[in-house]
Amino acid sequence: MNKAIPKIKETAEEIREMLKNEPQVKRQNRLQALYLIATKQAKSRSQVAQMLGFNRNTISDWFSLYEAEGLEKRLEFAFNFGGQCLTAHHRKAENRRKYRLYIFAGVFTGIESD
């Protein structure tokens, strides 16, 4: 069964302007997917995937996150030192882990934390 395409909150013109001003290719790809739906050039996730050259599951993930979190959250990216893409959730969890290690190291080495 095909999932329904998301209702795009932004107008095609707004998305087009964002596309023109976006320097990052990954963000451009996601905006292009939304633009294809907003302009009715594609009527399904599979059509978007075919037009952009991505797997349909990737497109489905993008749209699911767009529906759940909105455009700005969907366009966020973070990279760890290994170059792997992290979501905002993973980034926060990693920062908490690093902070705990910092506090833990300070307790055993006599370093005081602020």
C-alpha cells in the first residue's frame, strides 16, 4: 500500500526561493522533493524518488520527518568527526554523553566543573 504524500505547508514559490538560496546539496535535495509535490509534478513518493534518483524509502523517510517535525527541522544536519550524518536527536544525546564523561573525568582528576 502506498503512503499518502504529505500536505505541503509552504507554497511552491516559497520552496523555489529557498532552493535558489540554499548552498547545501543535501538540503537542496529535500527542498526539491517538496517542490515536486507542491507543483504537482510528482503525485507519489515513488515518482519523486524516480525523478530525483533516490530510493523510494529515502523519500518516504524525508516526507515522514517533514510531516512530524516541519521544514526547518527536516533540513537540519549535523556531522560527527567520522563524517556520518546525525539527526538533532542523536546530536543532543551525543552532547549529553560527552558532558557526563567530562564531569566524570573532572571528579576523578580533581578538576572542578562550573
